[in-house]
Amino acid sequence: MMYWGNGMGGWGIVLMTVSNLLFWGLVIAGIVLLVRGVGRGSQVDASSGQRSTPQQVLADRFARGEIDEDEYTRRLQVLSGAAHTHGPGG
């Protein structure tokens, strides 16, 4: 048996589809924002809102492997003011 005249015309189906897409889009956006917020919260807590000193930044870069030991030592000496400065001729 065919159901004719169930009360939902073409516009009802369109409205239902749009509202369904909007609902799931908001749910997904909410989850993404929640995950990002939790991730940022742990980063802020770890640094406790204090600024890192140049030595701490340098140590972090060395720990991540961005610079090698020689470069770390050289830059640490420059930061502490213990480096010998030479002119352009050497």
C-alpha cells in the first residue's frame, strides 16, 4: 500500500535534510573545539603562564634535537657573555 499525503511535502524534506546537516555539523564542531581547548589547557598549565628564559628556550631546542651539542654550547656561551668576540678578520 502506498502512503500518499503523509503531511511532508518537498519543502519538509529539504528542511529536514538541512536541519540534520546543521545539527551534525554543530556536534562535530563542538567536539573539535572541545579537543582543541583541552589541548591548549594542558600547554598553558605546563608553562604556568611564565615566560621562558633564553636559556630555557635553547635547552628545549637541544632536547628536541633541533640543534646539536656544539651549537648548544656555543649559543649558551654567547647568552652568558662568556664568548670571545673576534673581528671580521678572525
